[in-house]
Amino acid sequence: MKIRGERECQECGTRWAYYETGSVECPQCGSLHSVGVGERTEHTDSPATLDLTPVRNRIDADPLREIASEAADACREYAQKRGFIDAGELRPLSETYVAAVELQHVGAHVAREMRVDDPTERYFYELLGGADAGDRPTPEEVPNALRAPYGLAMATAIERYQGDVRTYLDANPNADARRLSGRIRDHRKRIEALDGDVDPADANRLVHAARELGSFVTGEESAAVRAENWLTGIEDVDT
């Protein structure tokens, strides 16, 4: 949505950047009486930090299902706050965001299961160990029990990113980017139709393609070729 990026307190006159705080509360006097000033700009992001340290600190004290549930909730809250348009500029699909969405899905799956096999438990803890730094296990490490949650997580991250890409393209038209985005969308819908149960390598390739789409949209011409290569990798396997 388009918002005014600067606010002015009606009590003390302080001005601050709404893009940085995401709050209408005056940082000087605490008043909630403020008004937006300046031109409206497209902005979908909100300040948020993913810190899974409190969850990791409970690993030795609490059952796996509780740890998984708490991790999923923390990642869900983080992902809901984040967007990809910051003061009119399209931002990349970050590794931390993708890892957070993956941990949200994997954690929710583990929390629901009555029994979790050893490969699934190891994968969950490895993901929990590095998600807030954008570190994820490789697609080759995804156990069979997590294929569907993994695939759905990648599709979800891509869908949310593409939503903001479409919004950005409404104001910055690019027919080639629209066509490329359409190919990514078609692959994403296939993953969704299969409830995420696809080769994790293919789902990961699509994330890379979406990331390159963002780079192409923001002016890096060679990124279109890289996105095409990632998509060709999926299509070659499908044939």
C-alpha cells in the first residue's frame, strides 16, 4: 500500500521516518497523535528481526513438539511483518525470509506429528540452528517425511514475493519481467497442486528463479538469463 514515509507529532512537533519504525507513536514524547507528511510511496515492509535464540535455549528442557511449535510461531510472526517493497524500492527475496517460511512449515509439521523419525528431527534442529542467519540445510538433506512441507514452504515464499513484484511492476512496467514471472507462477502452482510433494531440488530451483526475477526487475539485465537457467533445470527434469 502507499503510505507517507514521514510522520510529524502533533504534540511536540518531532518528525521521524515511519519506514524505519513502522509506528505512529512519537519516539520523542510517546504521543499517538501524529500525521503523515510528504508524498505517498508504495511500502509493504515492516521492521522485524528473527531471533530464534530463546527457542534454541529451550532445546534441553522442553519436548520436541513444543520446541517445534514455538519455532513455527516465531517464524510465522516474522514472515507476516516482512514485505519486499521498501519506500518504493523492490528488495531481494532474502535467505532469512525463505528460511523462516521453511521453518514455519517444518516446525508446524513436526509439532503435529505423534512420532518423528530421526532424519526429520535432525533436519528440524539443523534448520532451527541457522534460520535466523539465513542458513538452511541443502535440498539433498530434506528427508522424505518433509518433502511436502518443504515444497509448500518454497511455494509460499515465492507466492508472497511475486505478489510484491506484481505491485512493483504496476508502477514500473516491464513486459519481459511479466512473462518471466508468469513462468515462475506456473511452476509454483504445480507445486501447490501437488501439495508440495515435489523434488526438493526443483522447489529450491524455483526460489532461485524468483530471486533472479527480482534482480532483473530492478535493473540487472543478466539476471533474466540466470532465472531462465534455473527454470530450464526444472523443465529438463520434468521431461
